[in-house]
Amino acid sequence: MPTDFKYSLTRICLRTGQLTLPLAMLELFPNEGEVLAFDTNSGREFDLLMKGPRTVAGLQDFFELHQLEVNDQLLIRLLEDGRYALTAVTRPKKVDYSRPEATAKILDDLAELASPFSEAEIRGLYPDLPADFDLAAAVGQDGRFVKYEGRWQLANAVAPANEALDELELIDPAETSLDKQAKEPKEVPNKKRQAMVTPYPRGVMFPGDAGLNSEQEPNDLSLHGKAREVLQDFGFRIEGLSHGQLMAHADLGRRHYSVLVHIHPQGAHLDWAAVLARRRETGATYLAVFGEHRDLLKQHSPAGLAQATLWSWEAIARAQDLVQTVPVSPFDLEPHFQRDGLFEYGLERFEKSVGKRIAERGNFSAVLARLASMKSPAVFMLEDVVVDADIPRDQVLKVIDLLAQAPFHLVTRVDSGEFCLRHSVSQGLLQLSEYALSLRDRLPSRRTERLQGTPALDDTHSFDSVESVSLEAENGG
């Protein structure tokens, strides 16, 4: 089984772009020549050079790509194709918020989000922000923000509200409409006056609810139904929410997680403050945004700040195609709700994981095809399968060991590297199929109870007739 080797980086490693191998890793690399490294995070390949038996050079670009620092680690694994898989493992870096550039980064992030935030919501986005950090002073001193109704927002977003206030028209209620037409309205001291207010632009009066208020145009119901159907195909239990949102529940027995799914209409503005408020309200484990690829490109940075994942419709359709070949459950998708989603690199990671499972199935089929060409019963060597199957030796051995176990019992080990094919592959698969169908018929079924009421009763029925309300037991998934 391949082993991951851990290598802690030093200042010399980062400065020279080289690794000095310890004794435990000397046999992992050749003594000289060029080797190919594969970055498991970015998918890029790097040409490395062995400068002697202990020095691996050519890692400068890799270090810069991941912005590695002293005491960060590399996980190194030798792959079956001869390449070296490199995985960068960085230590959590504590931000020094006393530095001006750290404060500037917060302000730039808030300006990019372009949504109203209370001080508590800003601190929620930066959980490591010290309690004594004067957030109000930092945001207030920045000329881009003003505080309006308890929330910090961009000054140009509040300007329409001020313009609306200038349009207030004062009217003396003692005047009739005819009087008003006959003469100009005049000031009446110490008299109650009525104000006619030009309506505020949408999202100004209640900026925190701008993205989810009842006046906003409803989301495309077809997208809502599409998301529901997709998540149900993946095995989630779906709960419909208002404002075009869904709650996807993954019931995994002893484990459970939930996802707040926000359907992002094409070309619409995404109010992250409102979406984050809804996440806190629902207590969802994860937050996912479904939308068009072009729209999600603009949300990449805000999504990272909000700890949300992006799921493009194109990638979801691709995943549905792959699911037709290899089943996928909520357990398989949880890592994508944790990070990357199904968007650009997240889709690549999903396709690689599914592709690996498809390749394993292909290896299984290739070994069976080679065994099917043998006359049974027959004793064969491991090399007899490896040569014709064109599969790595360890993978062939893995499949043969599986075929020797229940319920296959197709082969048995005779000696080291020597096996016996008990009977033909076609006969073994037929017996396996009959066993699987028979077992399915004997498996216990989950039963759910559904309360069903009869039509409304008239006064002539006695109280005992209420017993007609029954519990209907039915087979459920």
C-alpha cells in the first residue's frame, strides 16, 4: 500500500527550492536524473531534478504557488505510474490585525461584498478578530462606508435614501385639495403636519433584508424545481423554504448534516448579508449557492469569505451524468459542501474521485475477462493475468483476493503467486446474480406510517365513527 512521507520545510528549502532527503526517504527517489511531480491540489505537473541521492531540486514554483512558509509540510507519495504526488499542508496562520494591511484586507472584502453588515456580522466573518479590535473606528475612518440603521454599507448605497428625503412635501391638513391648487402651501406653526414621502428605493429602508424581502421578484420556479430534483437524486431529504431557497438534509444514521441551498437567478444581485442571516436562522451546517457559471465567477471571492460553496448548473449536469455510472450519496458530496463545491476545481476533484472508482471497476472487469478466457477448473499464475490484462500487479492481486472471498468464491489461493479458478466466470456471475436477487427479496423493508383521514363526518355519525381514521402502513424508501 502506498505510503505518504511527511517533509517539514526549512528556510533553506524555501530559499533554494530544494529538499534534502532524510535517511527514511532515500529509497523513495532515484539517485539521479529527472522525475515528474504531480500537485494534488492544483493538478499541475512539475519537473524535478535529482542532484545526487539526497537532493531534490526544482520545487521553487511549487513553493511559490502555495505560498509555503517555514514548518509547512509536504506529503510525498510515489504513484504507480512513476510520478510523485505532492500535497502542500500549510499551518493555520494567525493574522496580525494590528498591521494596517490586515485591516485594509477586511475593508476591501466588505467593499467587494457590497452588502450591509452589522458589526456582529462582520465579526462573524472574521472569527479570529480580537475582541479589543476597534472595528467601528476602522470601518468609520474608511471613506467608503457609512453607518445606516445600525449597519455599515457603502456610501453610494445610502445616497438614494438621502435623495428621497429631499423630496418630502409638507402639506397642511387643514387645507382642502382645492385650496392647495389655488395657492402655495404655507407654513402653519404649532400645527400637526402630514408628510407625503417618496417611496424608498427597494433595499434601502431595510437593507439587511434586501435580498429576501417579500417585494422582491420571485426566483425562477423551474430552477427551484431543478435543484430539488437534483438533490433528491443524490439522496437528500428536501425541505422547501421561502424566497426560492431549499434545505437539504443528509440523514446518515448516526451522522447528519444540512445544507442551505440558495438558488441564484441569472444576472441577479446576490445579497450575502441576507443569505448569511438566513443561514444563522436555519442553523444549516453548510451553505451552497446554485447558479450559472458566468454569475458564480463574480461570487468566488465573497463565497470564500462567507464560507459558502458554489455549484454551477453545468457542473451539476455533468455530475448527474457520472452518477448514472457510479452511484453517489450525500456522504460522497459532503467534502464538496465543505469546500470547492461543484465549480471549476471542485468539479475537477469530483470527476477525479468518480473516475478513480470507474477505473477500479474497469480493472475488475479486465481481470474477469482474462479469467473467462481460461478453461475451468484451472491453476494459473498471477503473471498469467498481469501480462494480458495490462493492469498493475498490485491491482490484479487486489481483484483476485476479492474474487476469492464471499460471495464470489470464484478462485482460491494454491501457493504464493499461484491460484485455482474453481469454475467458469460466466457460471460464477450467473450464480452471483441469482444469489443477489434472492437476497434482495428476503431483505427487511423500511415501513413508514402515514396518517390518513376520512372525508368530513356529518352530525348523524356517532363519535365511534372517528375510529375510521387509520394508520396506513406502506413501503417507503
